[in-house]
Amino acid sequence: MIKGIYSAASGMLPRMLKQEIIANNLANVNTPGYKRESIFLRQLSRSEAARSKTESEWQTPMVDKKYTDFSRGSLEYTGEKLNLAIDGDGFFVVSTSDEEAYTRNGNFHISPDGILMTSDDLPVLSDNGPITIGENEFNIGVDGLITIDGEEFGRLLVVDFEKPYRLEKAAAGLYHALPEANPIEPEFTYIRQGYLEKSNVDIIREMVEMIASYRNYESDQKAIQILDESLSKTVNEIPRVR
């Protein structure tokens, strides 16, 4: 009976995490380039369970892991020259304080110093370093070629990685490459100026998953209540039998 209580409680914890992830997906449904997250659950095999530390031999550990769905979002025309979208695989390369990072969010702006920046004020990189535009006329071609006042400045850096992606999600839609990530040259990838890639979050799908997860959580909660009542009744009746 106690085993049943712990089993039901073990099932509730991943549901709480799933609710948090779904809520975050819904909050970012309008964030350009956002990639939805989810979790998968699995029970450890007997050999893995034997190596896992448990408080008692009847507890079955559950593994829950977050993963990112890197499927492409649809492209939306904005007409704004500072909006860029990647039509195909790959990521924009930006500079952080300690290393390079990668993003699909092409909602850029120009800083007071005239540098092309992300919405979080990180410099967007080209093969010629940060892109200094200032108040000049500029254009970015489908091949990433940057021209400023008719003169070539460089080429927008776009990098892809071998799949499955070995990327770690950071704040604000940024990703850091893990040591095992292998960068590759993107193929059949084009830059669309005046477009933004929309989030790949499907609101209806997320709402359905949220309701289903909540129902499962409720079921485990009711199971705990029933088992707890049965256990309490058993404990109270044992002295009477004696």
C-alpha cells in the first residue's frame, strides 16, 4: 500500500514539470524563432534500476528529460529590413560576453553605436565580425551577403550542426553548443530579409497536452487519497484485532 502511494507520487512530479514547460511554451507563442520544449518519460530497465540509488528496493526510478523541438516555424512577412529569417536549417551567430551563441530569432535592431544587435542587445556576427551599419543604407541577400551603401561588408554568419542537435538552451532563445556538437555548413539555406520566423508552438496542441497532463495528475492525486485512507483505516483497526 505504501508502495502504491510512492508510485502515484512519483507519477505526479513529472506532470508538474510538464505543466511548467507547457506554460512556458504558451507564453512564448509570439516570440520569433522560439522552439517549443517538451519532456519524455521512461522507466529504467532492471539493469539501470539496479545501479540507481533508491530508498527501498520496490521504488522504480523515473527519468524525465526536457528536449527541444527544432522543427521550423512558418515565415511571416513584416517588411522591416532589420527583420531576418533563416529559410532552412541553421542559426544566426551572436557574440556573448564569453563565447558565441546561436539563435533563430531574427528580430534585430541597430544599437546607438550603429551595430546590428539582437533583441537582447547581443552583436550579430558576420565573417567580418560585428556588423556596423550606422545610419547607412544596407541590404542582406538570400546568400547572406551584406552590402552597406552599395559596398560589400561581409557575409552574415549562419551555422548548422549535425543532428540530433547537441545544443544547450540558454535564456532568451539562445543556444550554446555542447562540446560534442559538430558545426557544419548549412545546405539549401536562404536568408529572408523583411521576414520573421514564427514560433513553432501549436496552441491547440499545447492546450490538449496541458489538460491531459492535469487529468493524469488528478488521477494520481486521488489514488494517493484513497490509499492514504485505506492505510489509516488499517492502522487504526490493527489494535482492535489484537
